[in-house]
Amino acid sequence: MAANLVSLVMQYLTPDMIERIAAALGLDRNKVGPAITGAVPALLAAFNNTATQPGGAQKLADAAKQQAGALGNLASMLTAGEAPSLLEKGSQMLSSLVGSQNQYGLTNAIARFTGLGQSASGSLLGMLAPIVMGTIAQHQGTTHGLNANSIASLFAGQKDNIAAALPSGLGGVCPLQLALLAPSARGGSGLAHLLRCEANTRGRPARRDTGAERDGSRSRSRQTDHQQHHQPAHDA
């Protein structure tokens, strides 16, 4: 039976590790813990979307190779004051894997779900991205190797696990589950849907006045005028 990738990442994120991450980012540990339960499957959903794009699986394989063996040193690096460097590299990795616009949309989705705010959510995702890729490197390195085919196969077999791990509240903020669908089923990039959802929920731009809406408005206006014109007058 294939291992659950979400569970493998969460096994590494022990209470002690969550405490270290929260301290390194200057965040409340009691808020970071629940946020991680949503951020990890959200990242995996975003990476799954990358794996379905041309050349995406190879990009993921290359990123995982760079993180091979990194998990063993992460805890000590966090306590040694190297968190800023880790965060910068993690954020750059995330941007290169999903694109800057998709990273922005993902950050907003996590911020809305967790209530941590956009800056804190972005930092948390930047810190978690190397952990997720390091876990993939650790798992694949001992099973199927790190190459485009093995990464594509890995994510193809993990879609149900990732979708099941996404908290319902996060799915309600924006449809991250769409990033787990095949391109033909979702009509394009899953994260494109995520970005459109974020744009709608963030700005709530005024709807364009369509011809049908104008005609309906005119019809209702004429009905109101007709009713007022024929309404019998009442004596004072």
C-alpha cells in the first residue's frame, strides 16, 4: 500500500518542530499548529498542479534533489538563527515551482483560512515548502528515485489523500480541490481557479451591467411606474 504523503510530512512536523517554526517566525504556536494542518495539503495540492504542467514534474524532481538530506539539519538551523536564510530560500523555491501569481493566491487562501495575515501566512508557506520537498526526497529516494516520471506517478497516486486532508474551511475559502483535478476536467489550471476566487473574494468588484440585466431593470421600472400611475388616490 502506497504511503500517504500528507501523513509523512505531518510526521516530521512534531510538536517540538512546530514550536521551533513558530518561534523562528515570531508567531503564536497555538495558531501555527492548526495553520499547518491546512497549509501542508494546500502546498501539496499546488505541487500536484505543477506536476500536471509541461516540465512541471521535472522541476519538482530537481527541487526535491536539492532538499535531499536537509530534514536532518533543519531543527538545528532553526535554533541557530538561520531561519531568515531558510525562509528566503523556501519562498524562492515555492515561487519557482508554482509561479509568483499562484504563490500570491495560495498565500491569500491560507491567510483567509488561518487568520494569521498575509505576511505571516507567506512566511509559513516559505518555511514549509522545503520540508514538503525534503519529505518527498526522503520518500522517493528510498523507493522510486527522483525523476520526472516518479514524481508524476507519486502525485497521481496521492490526489485522494491530499483532497481528503484539505480542511473543509480551507476549501470554502477557495477551491484548492480544483488543483487536484485533471486539466480536462477543470478546464485549465487549478490554481487559475484559485486566483480568480481570491480576486473575487478579496475585491468583490462591481458586476458588469449586462444587456439582460439592463432589460430586466427597465422592465421592473416600467411595472413600478405603471402601478403608481394607476393606483387610486385616497382622501386625506
